[in-house]
Amino acid sequence: MRFFFLLIFISFFCPNFVAQIQFNEEAILLGCSNSSYGLGTLGGGISFFDFDKDGWDDLTVSSETGDPVRFYKNNTGVFSQIALVSFDPLFETKTVQWVDFDNDDDYDLFVTSYSDSNILYENVGNMTFDDITTSSGLILDDNSNFGSSWGDYDKDGLLDVFICSRSELEEETQNYLYHNNGDGTFTVVNDLVGIDNNHHLSFSSVFFDYNNDGWQDLYIANDKIDTENLLYKNNGDGTFTEVGEETGTNISMDGMATTIGDYNDDGWLDIYVTNLIAGNVFLKNNGDGTFTDVASINGTLFESAAWGAVFIDAENDTDLDLYVSGELDGSTSFLPSAFYENNGSGIYSIPMSAGFENDTARSFSNAIGDINNDGYPDMTVLNYEPDDIFLWKNVSNQNNNWLKIKLEGVTSNRQGIGSWIEISLAGNKQYRYTLCGEGFLGQNSAYEFFGLGSASTIDYIKVTWLSGQVDIIENPTLNSHITIIEGGTLNVNENKDIEVLVYPNPGKKFNIKMNNYKDIMTLTITDIFGKVLVKRTQDLNEFTINLSAYDSGVYFLNIFNQTQKITKKLIIN
């Protein structure tokens, strides 16, 4: 009887006594059937990313030999398979990434392959694509490629790409760092920047800033104990120095995923690397240029055949949980997967019931997005046949507040990759760092998710862009999707009512089309130093600007009235 009344007390007076985490697997229900990876070599990649920019996170699924890449459009919470690019190579693909490599305000598609050439498809407008692999210089045949990660290591406003190679049979295979030349081409720069050309059995990599100096460093996860993981420190002069030993990140392991997050909100990025049965590695950033493995202390060893991993604030309670995909099917004592809940102090445990108890699929890549735009992050997982992809819909306790933030760079790269986002709740800070190429062959939503718990106000949002520009927005609206444009708070557009399309870009004559922008406005063209080259009043929603008289390079189109400003980067070639 006493126990009975205790339960009543907890239920009535303490409704949030225990945060309820719950996921439901709804892939087939939501339209994603026939979406298994098959039985390709060591799994494939998956993207949970809004490729058509309609505000809803879509799915892109890699393929084994004989199958095409598949595209699932999100139709306000329900998915349908669609045909996109003339993409039917029928060879084994790995990474599927949407990236605006040319800063023209649409997403291009980059696909790596284990058995054939990587492919770069340029979006030439309206989701029409051209294969520019050969002309871009990204052609790599039979290089056994797995992961790829995009970042701007030299801060020129253009995204570069690092491509991982893993083959036990081909000793000549190597990793490649490609520099983006800004004219639709890329150049291999390993020798120029200090990235070695050795054979490393590399699965994945990530550009991030481990020492908070404003420059993107590079971490690489390598398979087998005779190939240590590598950390390349960015020297800030266009070169790198390998610092794995002095930082404590040179782990010898069967390294699969490189997952980045600030799990303890101290403003320093930590690294989670998946492994086989010896156990995963959780590298806590000590803030002094070194890392300490805390996996055995914080409860995230896993000690099974782990692949993809992703940080996620599942119940929006302000701390980062962790999900790990595994290759085993649950028929043994080893874990097939694990959802680790953060208790708020950086210690993790597997809750008794969160929806994953019957997960017995053999899984590889995973990613987070938002199926129904409710602000609670969902997950997708790519599986071996006969299992379709998992689409884990988040139906956790809905009492917590949230914020979703998307970045648009102006001086920095268009996607804002390499930026820090800081929010403050009554003085308590949270941090996110923007990436492109996460975990094991995954790509997360363009939005960064922040759980706010019971907070009723947000002190501020602070964005530190890769360019060094800092934007601060005070008292933003809770439970909202916010797009922040580099350069000032007037560039924040929560409702996405105004859209500006510039095409072709790069070009010389630019067609400008604006939606829902009807006031008389001022238009300026400036160079990278801020010098105004063109200034005029504009009252048409569609017009053309001829810049043929100006030299090739980067310029900025600024459109503004008394209350709003929109900036677009123009590339003259």
C-alpha cells in the first residue's frame, strides 16, 4: 500500500521525474521499403539531409553492386522514392553526400565507390545534374574508397574534400586531400600540405577544430592495429603536422567511425571512434592539446562489432546521448546496437526501454534528421539484407523545448561548415560544430539540434564562422527553425518567406529571381574587401546583372530594405 501511494505521488507531483526516451521504427510505414544495402563490402552510407531545400529532411541511400543509389523525398513526414540524377552505375557505392562545393546555393551530390570511380554530380539548377567527375579532377578508379569529409582547411571560402581508402589487397592505395580551386576543379595537395601518401586502411575522417585556434584539423580512423589513427594539426599556413602521439589520439584499433561532439559542454570537441570487440574509444578533449580515453569510465565501450555512431539529444534535455550501430544480429551475447543515455554529467547507460530492444539487424551507417519537423531528432540506420533501413521516429517526452539552427555562409563556405554555434540558457552553455561527413559514411541534417529542457528563454545564440565573423542573436524564439546568414542579425529569417535564386553561378551574367520580396530595395555588388562596385534601386523580382567587365573572383550581391538584408556570393569566371 505504501509503495502504491509512492507511485501516485511521483506520477502526480513529479511528471518529469524520469525523462522518457522512446523511438519507434517506422521505415516501411513511412514509405521507405525495399531499401536494404544488400550484402556489399563492409556496409554503405546514408544521408538524412534536405537535398531539395524544401525544409524537410530527405533520405539518400548507397548501394551494393547491381543496385542504384536511392532517393527518398520527404513529403511533410511521409517518404516516396523518386528518380533524381541519371545515376545508374550499378557498382558498389559508399558515401552519399550533399554538398554545395561551388557556393551557388544548391546542393551537389558526391558519391564514393569501393569498386569503381567516385562521382561528383553538379546541380545546375532545379535538381538537374551534370556528371563533372572527370572535368573536376576527382576521378579515382579502383581505389577502394570509403569515407569522405568536406571542410575548408585554408579558409578561402571553398569546401575541400578528404577521401579515405581502405584495401588490404592493394598496397598502392592511399588517402587523398583535394583542394577546391574555385573554378569547378580540384587538385591533389597531399605533398604540398604535409598529408602523407602511405597506405593506412582508412575508413573515415573528419575536419574539426580540436585546439580551438580557428583552423580545421583532420582526424582519420584507420583499420587494424598496425595502422594508428592519425591527427593532422592545421598550422594555419596551408600545411598540416601529424600530432597523434603528442595528443594521445594515435590509437591502434579497428577504427571505423569518427564521431565528433562536445559531450560535456566545456567548449572543446571530443572524438568517439568505433571498434570491434576490444571496445570503442571515447577521446575526451582535455583543452590543453591532449585527449584521454574515457570509454571505460563513462560506460560507452560497447565491446561488440561497432560501425556508425552519432551524438543525439534524444529527449531534448540539454545533454548529448549516443547511438551506436553494430554488425552482429543479436544471436550472441554481443550487442547488435546500443542507445546510450547521458545522465547529465557525462556518464552513459543503456535504458531498459527506449524502443531498440528488438533491433537485431546487421547495421552500419547512421544519421540524424527530423522526419516531421517537430524539433525532436530522429535517426536512420542502413542495414544488410533482408532488413530495410531503419527509420527511428522519436516519440520521446514532448514537454521539453528545442531549437534548430541552420547556417548560410557568405564569406565562409555556403553551408557554414567549420562553424561553432553556442547557445546560453540562464548562463549554461551548449556547443555544436558544423560538419559534412560524420561517423561512418553518414551525413546528418543541415540543421543543428539543441535541446532546451524546461528553459523558457534563450539568452543568446552565438555563431563563430570559419571566416572569423561572429554573429550574436539575443532572445531567439523557442521551438523554432532558424536560418542564420553570416554577417548580422538582420539576416536571420525564421520563416524562410524570402528566397533569392541566382543562376548561373559561377558566371558573368547573373539572373536574379526573388520570391516574396515586393518592397523597393537597394542592391549593391561588393568585392571581398567590401568595396561597393555597383549600387542601384530595384523594384523588380526578376532581373539580370551583367558583371562581364569585372575580373574573375568572388563578389557579393547584397539586397536590402529598411528591415531585412540578404547576401549572396557571386563567382565570376
